[in-house]
Amino acid sequence: MKNVMIYLASMLLLCSCANGQDSKADYAFATLPKLKPGEEVATFGGGCFWSMSEAMTELKGVDRVVSGFAGGQTKNPSYEDVCTRTTNHAECVQIYYDPKVISYATLAEAFFYAHDPTTLNRQGADEGTDYRSIVFYRTPEEKQVLLSVINKVNASKHYNGKVVTQVEPYNVFYPAEKYHQGYYRLHQDNPYIASVSKPKVEKFRRAMQSYLKPGF
């Protein structure tokens, strides 16, 4: 995403995604919400979290989605830290959902339609380990669900290549800065959103149409 934004800045005379916020408060880290009764959590990473967050938010049964980082070693990394690719974190989303409305399996399947899980360490022009496809399981049952969904996606031939998504045990998730939260809806005029994120979200909507909240 950073490389794409630099390119767009030079071509369209626009600022990078980290600029143009309203106040210094936007750069404070977001906080994780408390679980509601009966709620469960899933953590996925599939490229830029702006579009992934929007896609997951649109699903029935999903209450909240937080953009952040997981899979690395550095504690409480900033967006700039992750962009250096020295922390080994991936851009991820943490999804708070009602399992009575949407199953973990359906959520996982939606994740694989929300990005291209067959490209190693990249999504389109976004290249680097911070854009890698990765899923985190909290229980052995979730791991088996993820492996089953991956087999299903591979068998479907939906993509030309095989899924290269990393399947890892969950450790910790760090929320990104506040300005990254809900970025897609708040910045429709951003050229990256218009040219990169929007097509991904629209593709996702077509694939998961029957699972979307009213209005999508």
C-alpha cells in the first residue's frame, strides 16, 4: 500500500495514506473492544486492511472490525514500524462476530474471497511481508476449519493458483492508529480507495451477496 500511495502521489499530486488527518489524536492507537456476551473473535490478514475491514464489516453477524497488526515480534508497532518490514507483522483485521448468525467457516470463506490468497507476500501492487495472506486460529477446531476451507477454495478453481495463506496459532493483535479504523468509508475520494480497495470490495460483495447486511 505504501508503494502504491507514493506512486499515486507522484502521478496525482496527492498525499500518502498517512497524511492529511484531522489532528494528532488520529495517530493515537485504537483500543480493542470488550467481548459482548456470546460473541467470538477471528483474526485474519489479507493485504491492505482498509478494504479487508470494510468487507468483513458488511457481513451479517459481524458487529465490529478493528484494523491492526499481527504475526510479528515487535510490541505495539506503529504503521510506520510495520512498513519498514523489520517487525514481521502483517496488516490484519480483528473481527467481532455472533456465531449464531455467521459461522467461523463462513467468515473464513468470506476472507478468502476478500483478497487473493494465492500471491505470496503481495496483493496486486502492494508487495512485502506486511501484505501477506495469513490466518490465526485460537482452537484446534478453528485450525481444522481453516484447512478445510483452503481445500475447498483450491478445489473450486476460483483462483488460477493455489492458496499460499499462512495458518498460524493466534498470539497477539495490536490495533493500528485511529485514522486507519473505518478508513474505507471515510475516504471515498482517496485514489487508492477508488482504484484498489473499491474493486476488491465490489468483488467480495458479488461472491458473498447472500451473507451481506441489508444495503449492500
